[in-house]
Amino acid sequence: MNSRNISIRLREFRNLLTDIVFEGAELEGLGLTYAKTYEILHFSNLSRKKYPQEQIEAVNGVLKAYEFVAKLISGQKELGILEYKKINELVDKYEETKQFWHPDDVAGKWRKTPKSIGGTKKYRPLILRGSEYATIVETCLRKKVNLENEIVNLAKLSKTQPFPDGNKRSSLIFCNALLLKNNLPLIRIKSHATYAKLLVDYYDDDKKINKFANYVKTNSLKLQKIANVKYRSSSAKK
């Protein structure tokens, strides 16, 4: 993308910021809504009195990660393993209380300890060497960037659980960063409950990746159309 197209794309992205921050932050199942997310983003003093700290931290973490992504794309920087790690560090930066973490677990670093995933019947992510986690990410990066591939990459990275925490959020933001950089529709989440169920089904059975991918692609494109109409309407009023 040339600099003009990047500028236009980032302007559209910022118009959607509350939507995509809400969709990313609520992957943790914290009871966030669009309205709560909007207040946390725009009325921080008020929201600190109204909402639990974990909701505020989740929203701020996703916001900071997307701001990092936008800055990279604006400067036409590359997106790779180091940036993926930085996204995870930012996503978890605001989670001050990690009483359940093992001392070896650090945000933005590869996971070194066992991990279970709620809702799965049999799947437990393996503990891999750092080079093995890196190879999985590099394999995703070698694929042609398009919506279908990034949805599959998102699912595979989430299933691998390369970080101690924030894997679904970090993988969503990272894959959306690649789509944003290439001027393509973003991965969007219409129903967190359905998204979570289909993702967990895939964790337990690799054959269910297509069902997850088709659902996410269909709803991402629908929400992109709605966003295009909203963006054109807001631009016409200015």
C-alpha cells in the first residue's frame, strides 16, 4: 500500500476502534459490552468508579496493542515474530494481578509451563521450545495474506497457546494487523459465545477448522459492509 492508501485505511480503522477493541477485549468473557467499552475508552475517570479493574485492564491492553499496530503500519514497518510478542506484552501489560502465574511466565515471552483451556474435552496445548513456537508463527507469516488464511492462522496460533496468557487477543490483533497492512477486511466477532464454542470445538478436533473459519469469514464480511456504510455516512457529514 502506498502512503495515501495507508492514511485512508488507518482513518477507517480508527473509526472502528471502539468496535474492534470491544471484540478483542471480550474474548476473555469478562461481561464487557460495546457501551462499557466506549465509556472506558472515552471517559476513563468515570469508568474507574463504575467497572471492575479487570474489564478496564482488558480494554486498555487491547487498545494499546492496536495503537502499536497502527503506528507500525503508518511507518510502513514489518510485522513479524517480535511484533507478535510485543502485542502480547501490551495486551497483558495492564493485568497487574497475576497471582496464578508461574514465575517463569512473562507477558511477551514464549510459554514455558503447562496450560489448560476451559471448555475443551481433551485438548491440552504442548509446551514447546522457543524455536518451535517461532516456526509455527513463521509458517503462518509465509502464507498469502487474505481473510481466509488469517482466520485459520488466528485459530492455529490460539490453539498453540504460545504465551502464558492473552493468546486469543494477541493472535486476533496480530492477524488483523496483517490484514490492515494489506488493505483487507478485518476479522470481526459478531457473537463471542458462538465464536468461542466453534474455536473450542476446533481445539478438540482439527477437522472442525472449516466450520470456525466459514462462520468467522461470513460475519467479518457482513460487519465490514456495515462499517463501510457507517464510514461513508460519517465522511459525508464532515
